[in-house]
Amino acid sequence: MSKAVLVDPSKCINCKACQVACKHWNETGYEDLEKVEAYADLNIPPAITPKTWMRVAVKEIDDGDRPVYRFTKTQCMHCEDAACVKACPTGATHKDDEGYTVFDAKKCIGCNYCVSACPFQACKYDEEKKEIFRCIFCPDRRAAGIATACSTHCPTGCLTYGDRDDMIKAAEAKLAEYKKDYPNACIYGKEEVGGMHYIYVLQDKPSTYGLPDKPTVPAGVAVWNALVKPGGGIAAAAVVIGVGTAAAINARHRRMEKLQKEKSAAGGE
């Protein structure tokens, strides 16, 4: 059964244990602190990088009396309707048999279409290694029946790992509780972009946590995937048209060469 992580930001204390655990387990290395600006809002690093596949984002909310900080774990959401997969022209970024987004470095051409298409800005291209990096949902741990590194090391219960259906039920139970005090409370990831493998139970609108309220596959990407991407309708038609055009041009060249030879022969007589 498909696995998921339930994220309850109300329990996050920004300790970054999940962030460190991800780095340690995947051996991604650490950021060069001399190149990372120490942001006053505690966003370190300020975005996903090839070395930081997930991070705790900090969003400051002004409620009038005092600033309120919201901490939210962000990473590749492993969307069912993944914009990055649709945008990739070579199949380097694709879905595995269990529905998680994975990457084949041998097929990557460095176009960065996936990076541009992702509504969560959750994957990054490494110019030195010539590869795309993102959260891979710990496939080795899943295969061994172990929870993801991030959820295992969360000390507050913000992250819960389990069967996706069970995580949705747990989110619905929490939502019923939160709705009593937070009318804008919602579940995020149950249906968005086809359903995600990270399910959030939020006490307010997604945008107040730094998440897009309505994440979608960009219209241009949808058209590209359906018609222009290799294998699409227009691509197939273009091949036929291209072959036909090339044949016509070659035929014309042969006719011109024949006429030129005839003129030369006539002039020589």
C-alpha cells in the first residue's frame, strides 16, 4: 500500500531535526555557510538546494498585535499529477511503480524544465554533478519497512509516517478538532495535484504557511505533455510533416540539378 507522511505544522518547533536527518541518511553534504545568508526569519537555507532536499520553511504572519511564526516542512510532494514528470522531455524524471517521483541521471539533458514546472520549487539542478535532486521518499527505508528518516527523528509528533489512507483518516480526525478554533483549517495534499504523498493538516489557508493555495500543473506544461512532448500528437504529426517536407525539397533539388545539366549541355553544343 502507498505510504505517506502526515505533517502537522502546529507541532513544529523548527528544531530542523528532520532536515539534518535527511542530510545524514542521504549523505547530501552540508551547505557552505559562508555562502548562506543568515536570514532574520530563520529560513536557512532560504530554498531547496541540491544538498538540501527538504527544509523547514519559516513564514512570518502579522496578526496585528505581534508577529506569528509558522514552521512548515517542505520538499518534493510526490504529486500523483506531477508537473515535473509531465515537463521532462526525456523521461529522466518519472514515476516508479509505487507512484513516487524518481530520477534517472543517464537520461537528463540539463534542460531544467522540471525545476521551472514544479509549483512547490522542490527540485534543483546541480551544475557540477549534472543531476536533479529532490526528496526521494527514502526508498531503501521503505523497502526495509522503516519510516522515512525525517519522520523517524521528529521529536514533537509533527511528522507521522504510515499508509496513505491511514494518514488521511488521521488528518480528518485532526481537522475536526482544529475546526472548532480555526475556521480556515483544512487538509492539504489529499486531492491537490492528483493527491500527494505528504499530507498536511493546517490551521489556516495554505498560503499562510508559504504553500500555494491551489497548486496546479502549468497550462503550458499540460499542452507540452499532451501534444508537443516526444510521443505527443503534434510531435508525431511534425515527424510526418518533416519527412514529407524533406522529401519534397530533395525532389526539387534533383529537378533543378537535372535542368542545370540540360542547360549546360545545350550551351556546349
